[in-house]
Amino acid sequence: MTLKRPDLADFLRRSRERLTPRDVGLVEGPRRRTPGLRREEVAVLAGMSADYYMRLEQARGPQPSVQVLGALAGALRLTEDERDHLYVLAGHRPPEGARAGEYLRPGLRYLLDRLDGVPVQVVSDLGDLLAQNDLALALFGCVCTVADEDRNIVLRWFTDPGVRGHFAAGEHEQQARQLVADLRAATARRGNDPASRSLLTRLLSASAEFRSLWDRHEVAVRRAHPYRLVHPDLGAIELDCEVLATPAVDQRLRIFTPPPGGTSVLDELRALGPQHQCGSL
């Protein structure tokens, strides 16, 4: 990412001018001609020298560090979107957003209920299955009797032999590699947090295949990919999976759609109804 000095300087100046001393808890004294805050006031609030801040606004300073940017974002009372814009202008990747964990926002749950024409799941970035609609349940089977700590797509793929029987044999190797590469990307983003460490510990101790794939250090975020399933009642099924981002950085919406001309499979799933045959993903 490239430092954009003129744009950074302009954004800092305009953000400063939008604030008043009262906005940041300062006393507004007499004879105040500067619109908004003074440069010296921003520097004090951000814990830096006035000269350093002045050079940033004049587009002649060095590239600010992420620590400096964090301090400026707080001093200028930037919103999350404005903070991310500040980082991009300064040539840095914005910090990761908030995580939701297992909590589903009401809007996301509403969307899950309304999208009843296609199978839909909500999964975490680590592969934990958080919610799914009836068509997804009919497609993949029941998970409600599986312990909470085992409702993880990656864990079940590498520790439950029955899971692979629901996928076309020719897809097993590619599916395994994609799951591990996606998990590698997620754990790196999380910075080896407790949830990542716990899952990795279980996988590394339980599966030699996982250990071998993990050692390859392949990284690839899963966004859109085909699914070729073997359903216990309907036989071979081919679907496309679109992985959509949600407002939370650790949750994804997975929507399964038939390829052109294959809409009949959805009618068959709908007629079948949710199945209570545990063992599939």
C-alpha cells in the first residue's frame, strides 16, 4: 500500500476543522480565529509534537506508524470508516473490525429466515456452524445432536470419516486443501487468539492428514466454489456456494445455488424437508 501524502494531509486538516474544542473536552477561549481545533491541540490530544503533526498536514512528514494513526484517530474522534480511510491514505492496512463470536445480529437472523428458497448457512471464519435454514438442514443433515465444540466444518472433515461420504470422491483432496488454506488465512488474521489455538491444537493432534496439509502453508480465502455432494436420499447433487461477508469480520453467509438449469434439486430438497441424519456437514 502506498502513502498518499497530499490526500492524507487534506483529510487530517478537514477532520481537524470539523471539530470544536467542546467536542474534545477543551475550553474554547477568546479570540479564536481558527475554524475547528488548532494543530497544537490535535498534537496534544494525540500525544505527539506540534511540529510533527504540522508536517503531516503540510504533506511533508514521514510515513506515520500505525501507533501514530491510532492516536490521531482517537484525537480527531474519527468513526470506524474514517479511521480505516486514514490508515489507507497513510499506506497501512486498516485494523481488523469487531468480532461477533457466536452472536447473530437480528438483521442477519432475519435474512437467514427470509432466504428460504435456497440453502443458507452462517459460519464463523474458523468454520464453526452458527446457524442454517431448513433447506441447508435438508441438504447437509442434522447437526443439533453434535456437541457445541464439535460444530466445526474443518474439525469434522478431518476427524469424522462419515462426513466425506457426503462428497464426491474426486473432490476429497481439493476440499481438504481448501479447508486448510482458508483456516490458515483466518488464524493469521486473528493473530493466534485462544479460539484459533484451541482448534489448531485439536486438529494437529487428531489428524496426520491435517498436519501434512498445514505444513504446506497454503493460503486461500474461500469465496465462491462448487459443491458436489452425494445426498443419502437424492443422490449426486451439484451446487455453487457463494460466501458473502457480514458486518462482523468473523462471520460469513454461505448461500448454495444450483447451476443453470438445475433448479429442480431445490424442489426435491424442499419436498424432502429437514433430515435428522447426523454425520454430514
